[in-house]
Amino acid sequence: MTTHETTVRSHADVPTARGERWRKQLAPHLGRKCEVVRDGDTITLLLASGSCAMTYDATPLRLDAGGPDQDTLAQVQHVIGVHLERFASEDGLRVAWHRA
């Protein structure tokens, strides 16, 4: 498993009733290009030098992103946000990141 040193973090609480579906779709899609780690109810995507943990209970879908610097964090946010919004376009899903 790849480890990443994280110094900057952000999160997004995405309101959706289908969060489990979206994270299960995102993991194998991005898993072709990055490592996917499953730990209980958390799926973590290890991208280049950043990561994003996805958890879902009932609502919302919780995204916790991190990276060694602001540029890497922005790249992680972009990759995750664009893919989720595209997958859930019929639901009008929007990802709004907040600095942790």
C-alpha cells in the first residue's frame, strides 16, 4: 500500500440519497489508475501524491481529501469532484470542498 504525507486537508459533505452507489462506482473507475483501499465503511483512493477517503452512512456522502501541498490537494479535489458530478449528473449532485 502506498502512503502519502498529508499536510493540507479538505472535506465535502455531499447531500445525496445514493452516496453508496456513487462511491462504489467511483472506486473501480479510478482504481484503474490509482490504489483503492477498503477499511470497514471507508473507501480511500490513493492518487499520485494525495488521497481521498469516502464514507457513507445514510446521507451525506463524506469526502476527506488530503495532500502534501495546496496544489496537490486542488488536483485531488478536481479529480474526485469532476468524476462524482459526472456520474451523478442526473441527480444534480455538486461537490463543494471546505478547507479542514
